[in-house]
Amino acid sequence: MTDWQPGTNRAMLQRRAELLSALRHFFLERSVMEVDVPSLGRSTVTDSNIESIYAGTFRNSGYLQTSPEYFMKRLLATGAGDIYCLGKAFRQGELGSRHNPEFSLLEWYRCGWDEYQLMNEVAELISQLHAKKSSQSLVITQRSYADCFIEAVGVDPHSAELGQLQEMAVAAASASWADETRANCLDLLFSQLVEPQLPLGLVFVHQYPACQSALAQLDSNTQGQLISRRFEVFLNRMELANGYLELTDSAEQRERFAADIKQRKLTGKAPIPIDQHLLAALDQGLPSCAGVALGVDRLLMQLEGADSIAKVMPFSWDRC
């Protein structure tokens, strides 16, 4: 019996330790303060596409957090300034070569910045880490979501009719997609048809469809189409990070939470209590800021050329 042993050797443990140290050094040099927030909270995200792990406690119940975002925004509302958190996050039902129920996440916020300034900092961070592993310079590309989608699929994601997207989703997956939402169809088509055609290197995809805004602000592109000020980061076609120009309007956030709850009910998913502490913080006033969450395990996979997340963490779920 060998499953008691870690999934990594000492050399990989050392490289993981070096990466964590390098991440902290990067922010120390830039005077971004590390914060330590709870992994267990009474509420969690309401997004119908993200499932949290329920946790019972002695007298109460709660959820293991899918990210430190809500707690960090409460700190931002008190004037904490530029902050980052490097720790564990948890998601239900995520297991595979790129997923583990427990994973390491780096999340940070820059006050007064927009998403493009933050993209530049993400590029600087990953370029520095890549340079330690390779003598070849890292090719960095920025492309709009629409440009990537049109090139790969031949359809404008902002103006395509829902029925057309549903037909394409059925063709790409199964008949069960015939009644799916616009956001879910776009997400499927992007992951199945667009991601495999992204350029190699570090790619920033920005100006996501408005229906995928999550906690990002909305805006219009040069064609007058409504878009979300959100970006995702891919390294050699693997998604690493997700960032926003953060929504600061508490009324709009309430509406989005309510829409999430409605969607969860329609799909038969368990109801989630809305995080009233976060809404109170937004009422108080969240400073204008941009934030991003980066998967540390996936980053290490790419830097070390590993084909499975289990090979870069000491104990994946299969060994727990």
C-alpha cells in the first residue's frame, strides 16, 4: 500500500516552496499587504455554476470558501488598501487533471487601477517566474473575447441569438444544452472550441460578454455592444486567472445576487444565503479597484511541465 505517500517528490516540494516564496516577495517589493482571511464562512458565492462545500460546525453551519474575495472586499471597504491573500480555496465536484476540491489560490486587489493596469502586473509576475525556468522570452498577447470567438467559431458572441448558441452547444456537447442559458452556452463553446485555438504563451482575453459579468463592472465596446470589464489569463492554453474591474454598486450587486438565486432555483440547486456582510460593505463604499484570482497549482503545473495537478501538490484528493 503506497497511497499514504505524497504525490510529489522532494524536488517538486522544493519548487513549490520556492514559488510560494517568490509570490510573496513580488508583493513585498510592491508594498502590497498580505492578509489572512477565513476559509470557513456562514455564506458563500451564489453563482449557479460554482458549488461550495457545506461544512457543519458545533452549533452552526457554513461553507468552505471558493475564494477569499468576499472577505477581502470587506477589508477594502474599511480602507485596507492594496492587499493580497495566498491560501486555500475549495469547490465541490471539481476533480480531474486540472481540478482538486482543495487548491491554492492567489488573489489580489489594486486600488485605483483598472483591469488593463492589473493585466500588466499579472504579465510582469508570470514573466518573472517564467524567466527563472526558461531562457526563452514569454510571448504575451492581449485579445478581446469577441475577436477570439469570431476567429474560432465564426459568430459574434455579443450579438448572436440565444437559439443559435444553443444549437452550437448541442452540436459541441449533447442535446441537454438545448435549453441552456446564454452564459452557459458561451462558456461551453469557449472552452471546447476557442481555448484550444488560443496562441501559445501568455494570453489575456478581455471584454467578456455582459451575461458573464459575475462581479465585474459593465461597459460598452467600440461597436456599442454591452460587455463586462473582466479578463481571463491563459498560459499555453490553460486557464490560470480571472480578473475584474470590480463592481462597486451595491444595488446592482443585490440584483445580480437575486438573479443567481433565481437561476439556482430553476436548475434545482440548493439555495445559498446571500452574503449580507458583503452587501453592507458595498453600502459603506468599496473603493474603485481591480482584482484577480490566480490558481497557484495550475501555474506550477505550467512552469514545471506537469500534466496533472496531482503531481504538483503534496496530497491530492485521491491521497487524502
